[in-house]
Amino acid sequence: MTIVSRPAAVHLHGVRFAWSTKGPDCLDVPDFRVEAGERIFIQGPSGSGKSTLLSLIAGVISPQQGRVEVLGQDLDLLRSAARDRFRALHVGFIFQLFNLIPYLSALDNILLPCRFAPARAARLAGPPRDEAVRLATRLDLDADLLVRPASDLSVGQQQRVAAARALIGRPGVVIADEPTSALDADRQRAFLDLLLGECADAGAALLFVSHDDRLQGRFDRAIRLHDINRAASGGGGA
């Protein structure tokens, strides 16, 4: 019987990235692999390149050298618009600065991935709106908050809206950049329960960046960025 190996959720081969053509490398990653469904905790000091690594994996930026593969797709083979479509369909990203559209309601922000990628909405068992409300409720966002513009919400509420947006539609990879920084202890625990549970249900890989080492025991593997990145930590990364 022939055994077909499943592609990694994320695989970086010989990746090098610098923000300036004349500047030092921010990232120099010989090999980094995340299996499907694996939950990875990533820790590193400010400026070590954590956010840059996540942006490469999401296809927001491209390396000067090497390959970034996500769910078996070499992102370098895709033009910019195709990378955007791939990300909308397959990647949920909780940005450190949230990246909500301020004039849209919280509910409409959560629903954006389903509107940009209708195939993502097709993965749901019911209407996308029902799923958005379910996620919001699990994240302790009341119904009256969902109709308010994102700009009217507190920082912690915006962070939870960004999390619901990333999770809706069962993406294959979820990327979380300091997603609990604005949450109190009780909401942090509830948030992690939801995030880990939703990723497990979807079979999604999770890459979770945080300065809070107390959280790493809930993950399959914890890595420090300097263990996979040969570049100096002060190379200009975020």
C-alpha cells in the first residue's frame, strides 16, 4: 500500500529576509516546519523578527531568498493578488494591531473573511452570521456590541473581534500575534480555551506569539525564535 504523506501546514526552506537591501538580515531561517493541527508557541524579545516571520507565513511579505510553503502551496509561485486570495481562504490572522475596519460594525468585521472568500463561508454548517454570533458570544462580546462600529469598542473588545474574524470559516492555519495582550486573566483563559478548541475542531495549525511564558504549557511545542533564526535579533524585525 502506498502511503501519501500529508503536507506540512507551514514549511520554511532557507528563508532570508531583510527590510532594506543594504541592511542586515532580519530573518535567516534554514528550516522550520509546523505540522497540520500542531499548536506552536513562539517567544522572542522585541525586535527579534516574530511579526516579520508571521507576515512571511501569511504571504503579506515575501522573502528575498528561500521558500515559504503553506498547506503545500509555495507562496512565491503566486502573484500578489493570488496570495491575497489564498490568505483570505486558508489563513486566519490575529494582527497585533487588530487591523479592524473602524467604520464597520464589529459583526461586519468578523464576517469579512467570508465575504472576501465565499468558499470559506461554504465550510460552515449554517449561515455565516450565526457562526459570527456564536464566536462572539464565546468571546464574551454582547449582542449590543456587535452592532457598534469597531472604533467605538475598547481595546480588549477589538482584540476579541479580531480573534473571531480570524477563526470564522475554519482556516487551515491560524496566526496569532500577541493576541492576549489586552485581556484580563479571566478573559485570557476563556480566549485560549476558544482558540485552542476551534483550531482543534478544524484541524488547523496554530502559531501563537506571546511574551507571556506562562501560556506555553498549553501548546504542543514551544520555540524561541533565536533557536530557528540565525540572524541577529536586532536586525530590524518586529
